[in-house]
Amino acid sequence: MDDFVRNKLAEWGLSEWVEKFKDEQIDAESLRVLDDREIDNLIPKAGPRVKFKKNLKLLKEEENSNRETVNSVQCEQEHEEAADVVQVLPSTSDTGKRKSDLQSDASRLQSPAKRQCQSMPGFEESIILSDVKSIMTFVHARLNDQDKLSAFLKKKISDLETDKRELVGVFGKTGAGKSSLINAIIEEKNLLPSGSINACTSVMIKLEANTRSTKYEAEIEFITKEEWKDELWSFCQFLDNNEDQDKKDDDYRDAVEKLTALYGEEWKEKSSENLMENKYFKEIPEFLQSRRKILRCESANELSAKCVKYTRSDSKQGEGNEGKKWFWPLVKCVTVRVPNKSLLQHVTLVDLPGNGDCNKSRDQMWKGIVGDCSTVWIVTDINRAACEKEAWEILESVSSLIGNGGECQQIHFICTKSDLLDDSDDLSRAHIHDRIVMRNLQAKDGVRKEFNKRSKINKHFTDGSFKVFTVSSREFLKGKHLSPEETEIPKLQGFLQELNDCHSEIVNYVSGAYGILALIQGANSRGVDDKKGEVCSELERHMILQLANINKEMEETITAFEKCLNDGVEKSKRSYGEKLKNFLYHGKKGGAFHRVLKCVVENGGVHKPKNKTLINLNMMLASCLTDSIDEEFRKTFPNDSECGAFNGVIKSFSLNTDSLIEKYKNTELQLRFLKTEEEKIKAKLNRMIREQKKKVYSSLTETIENIMEEGYKKAAEFSGKDTLYNMRETIKNHVHSKKDMFEQAKNTMLEKLRSLRRDILEILETTMKESFELSFKTDGSSLPDVSTELDMVKKRYDELPGTPDDEVSLTGVADQVVTAEAWTQTGLTRGSAV
């Protein structure tokens, strides 16, 4: 069963039959040819069966209509093709024509079917993908498991499936309008609760499309019972030891707020052991059973009402809520799935707390998600947006995690409530409109200027990756003073739509399938044996040269990093004493700093005070090391997907298969496969490098943290008189005794870089050698004939926008009207035409 069938059943309100269709292995191809008897067996109940037959009939009619449209357009335009070519050939006066004009001309040289597909993206592409998946499922079933080549091919077919999701992280302080913004963008007015002065979102909330059902769903993941037990003990110890503490202290209020949310006032009279009794969790048995809780509702409003106790803290519960339990202190993450939201098909919006969390598992999840975000939104009120302290502090605190330590390509600074003006009662509608537009321009200019002043952020992001939006959710919904475009909500929707565009995934699947079928058919071909050894030798020679080039570039990179790190070690040794002194003694006296330092040493050098800047002693000690490599790191591992790692040397890796195809015509099918394998392995390496570079970058701070752990534990043991003095002295003495930790951190990072280099070279060499071996040195006589399937996939491949039209098909039949001379005269290559 494939996603096409699952999605169709959900769309038709027949999700309860998904498992039955899955058991019977109904895929897109078999779905379309089901007869009445088979449908009766699949859906024995009359009501759903009638609904299914009606929708299946409509689906067939719709697809037939679209295919007829494509064929009709092709027939009508085919006879004009030669004339089109003549019309686009430039005259001698066209020598000054711009590149964009030539590209426009080139697009007219595409096959009519491809032009028609480009006018119907999405729907037509999904049909192509579904058809190709059905073909590959059929081919997979025909391959046996008796020989090495068949097993290799079956694995390659299975590996075609990918499900890449883009993460967009949304940060913003309470009251900034995050929930309203997200509701407006996905056009679900009542999904995320907003508007309460006293309430704020307290847990991570992921928003995705529900592709399995037409219902609104929430999947609630809890922390473990053991984690809550540890957290509960810490709260009780903290409150017992600080009975005289200022009730306005953030840490005190945070502890009281969590305990009161879950236990009401009972926690004041109970021990931490008593508070772990099962009776307090009887409404959420999933927590006790370490399971996820699933909520399903018919409407966004209903789901929002049910979710609020798991996602929102409310310092004033309001009349009628006395005794109501709030379970958000136990929640790790909530995933909300919204039906019929194509905008979120391959995109996940994540509403994030700004500083991470004191709970270790929540904090690890927070770090992981933030580091995986390809885009980050910073949401703040437009009033004083440029100098809004908390918004910039959030961005600065995560800049290294999303920049060199992550994969963020764009930062969007979103100024909300742009429609709100002071003293607007006496103004005309036109005057209000003009003032809003002017204020928006001024806000954008002010925010950009402030961004350029923030050196901590600029180390990781250039001006080109920073964009400012001024939005109004209310005006987008009501349109009193601004047009929808002026609210800039459509701009953000358009951005998400671009991210969501899974076209590259479709092209990757179809081109991969094309290559696999080419290898199967090539292995069955005769007349290749006399050239196999010669082709293999040339391929291996190309690969040795390419691997040597990659190795040389990576060695030079590692040498550059070593030089930077040596400088960072020397600076760290000279400056750590002063940094430590500033942290431990910077005007801090008495109980206030005692509590802060106690939290720092009890939590491995990190303290996350609520609504305040993160304190991280490990990052402070490692700062000279990270500062020394930031520029080189951003150049070596750019987050921009257009640039390749290690100065693009892996991106440019090539076995020169195109020229070999010209030289060895009889091996074209095998070489086609190797070309697709080459692209797949480069994509795989890029994904691996993107993940590994995060670990390389974070290794500096993590090494410092590991070495400091012993000192933190000793400092945390002190209590009673002179605790502050003893903690300070213990930390200071530990750092002095471990000052070689900067050298250790350097060596750890260099070893990780060398390990990455070895992995890259090994994966490239072993993968391509295996492909050579199985393409040219393995008997393929037992493989099925897939010439029909190859032609079908080749046709589908050519119909996709973004794939080149080949002059000659793989079966040797010319499928283009345009002559080689015409292409030469236009000065265009086939690749530039799409």
C-alpha cells in the first residue's frame, strides 16, 4: 500500500478501511482496476462501499480528463513545434539578448507534454510519482532473492523512498502574537489558543498536515515518570531551602507554578514521594504507562479546548476553574495534525519556548529541533521592534545553535500587530492606511539596522539570509485597512509553499527509478561484454582522481582549522581567569547570586531562568575556541544548500559518465544507472555532512562541559554557611587544574573532522565500487525484461519539469522534433531549457 491510496481513503472519509487495503496490498495501480467483486470483499458494509465506488469513479474521470487535456495540447502543438524553433532562433541583432530572455526562449523548446505539466504542477506530478511507484513495486516483486545483483537492486528500489520534512522554528515572547500568526497563516482561526494576558504556551507544539485522516489530531508525548520524580524532588528541595525567598523570584515562581498546576494546593502539605502516587495521574494513564496520548476531534475549536491543559500555563485560572488540573508540566511535546492542509504536507511549524528547558529530555529535544530548523521566525510586536530586548536576546542565544551548529538558512524577523496605531480614531480610512504602510517601512529599516549591529548573530548569518516582515493577522482576516498582500501573511504562506514543494523529492524518486531500470535492462543486453573491462578501468581511474581531489581539499581544510584552533587555545589560556572572575564575582553578593550559582553547578554549568538570558558557563569558557573557528566553519560547512561543503568539492564529484556514454554506446544503460547513483550518493553525503557538522561544532563546548563535570559535582555538595565562597573556590580551582581542557577540546574537534573525512572517502569508494562491480562484472541473465517499464518511466521522467529532454531515448528512438543544428544555433544546451 502506498501514500496515494492512504491519502485517498482519508480524503473520502474512509480511513477506517486503511488497514484492510494495506493487508490486501492495494496500491495506486491496483486501486484503479478494482472490480465490483473485489470492492465488495474489501468493504463489506454497504454505506462506505457506495461512497468508495462513487469517489473511485470520479477519480478515474478526473485523471482521464487531465490526461486527455495533455494529449490534446500535445496534438494541437506538435505541428507548430518546428515553427516554434524557427521563431526562437536569434537573429544577428539578438546578440545583446539577456540571459532571462534566452531562458524564456529555451523553455519553448521543451516537449509540449512537459510544458503542459509545468502549467499543472502538484496534481500532475503526484500522478507521475504514483505511476512510477506502482511500476517499481511491480518490478521489485519480479526480482528474486537468489543472486547478489537482484538483492542489490531490490535494496536500491526500497531506498528510493524518502520523507524529508522542513522544520520552521517559531520563537517569541508571551503576547507577541505567535499563535495568532500561525492560525492566520494556516487559515485555522481557532486552532492555537491566543489572546489571554495571563496564559502562555509552555511546551513545544509541532504543526503538521494530517495525511491519514480528516480529523484534527493531537499526539501528546510525556516526559518519563522517573524524570518527573527527579524534577519534583528538585522543586521540593529548592522550596524547602528557600522558604524566605522573594516570592517574585523567577525560579521560585516557576517551581510554584508547575506544582500548583498539577497538584493544586496539595503539594504544600505532601512530600515528593507522596506526590508521585498514581491517584494524581488517573486522568492521564498514558503518562504512567509511558505511552503517547492521542486526541481526535472534528473541529479545530474542539481540539484547541481539549489541548489547552497540556500546552498552556495560566497563572490566573479564572472563575469556574478552581481545582482544574493542568498537565503541561509533564508534557515533552505536542504534535498537532491538521486535515486538508497541503501547505504543511512536507513542512512542520514548531512553536518553541525561547530558552530550552531545565528538564534534560525536553531540553535535548528542544536542542535537536532548533538545530534541525532550516528557517527560524522571530516574532515580536511591531511597537519598538528594532529595540525589543527579548526578541534579540532569543536570536542571540540560539544563533550558534541554528548557525554553525545547525542548518538554518534563513531568519525571518516578523513584526506583528502592524495594523495597531495610537490616536487613530479621528483619522480617515485612507490616512490610517498610509500611516500603517509608512510605519511598516520604518520598522523594517530599523530592524535591519539593528541586525547589522549584532556581531554575535552576524558571525553565523549574512544580511542576505535575514528578512523582515510586518504582518497583521487581524487585517488578513478582516481587511478593514490593508489589502491581504499588505498584511504580508500571503508572503509567508508563499514561502512555506516553496519549502513544501516536494518536486525535488519526486524528481529524485523518478530519476532513481529510471537509473535502476536502466541497469536491469542493461544487464540483460548482449554485445556489451567486450567493452566492460575497458569501461570499468576508465571509471576506476576517474574515481581515483576524484577521491584524491576530495582528500586534498579536506586535508587543507583540517589544516586551516588546526591553525584557527591553536590561536583559540592560546587566547583561552590568557583570558579564562578574567572570564571566570567576571562570572563568579561580578558585583554578586549575598543570597541572590548564591541561588543562581547553585542552579548552575547542579545543572552541569547551565541555568535557564524563566524569561531571562540563558547562563552557560561551559559556552563562556569555550567562547575563544568557537570564536576562532566561526568564520572558517561557516565557509567550510555553509547552510546554504546551493553551496557545497568543503568548498564544493563533493558537489563537483563526477565520474564523467556523459562523455563515457558518447564513447561506449553499448554501455549507455549501465552508465545511466551510475550517473543516478552518483547523484544519490552525493545527496546522501550532503545529508550526512549536515548532521555530522553539528556534532563537530558542538564538540568544543561539550568537551569543556565533560571536563568541568567533576568540579560542578563537588561544588553542588556544599550547603550551609560559606556555601557561596566554597562553590566559587571549587569552580576556580577546578578550572586552574584543568587548563589543558582547551587543548583537549581542540584535539577532539580535529579528530571528529578527520573521522568525517575518512567516512566520506570510504562511503564514496565502497558505494561506487559496488555499483561498478554489479553493473559490469555480474551476470544479469536471470533478471526480468523491463524494457516496457523502462520506456514508461523514461516517458514520465521527461514529463517532469526540471529534467532534461534527451535527444534520443534509451531504446534508440528519436523523440524530439528539434534538430541538433537548431540547438547549436540558439547557443543553448538542453539543460538550460528547463
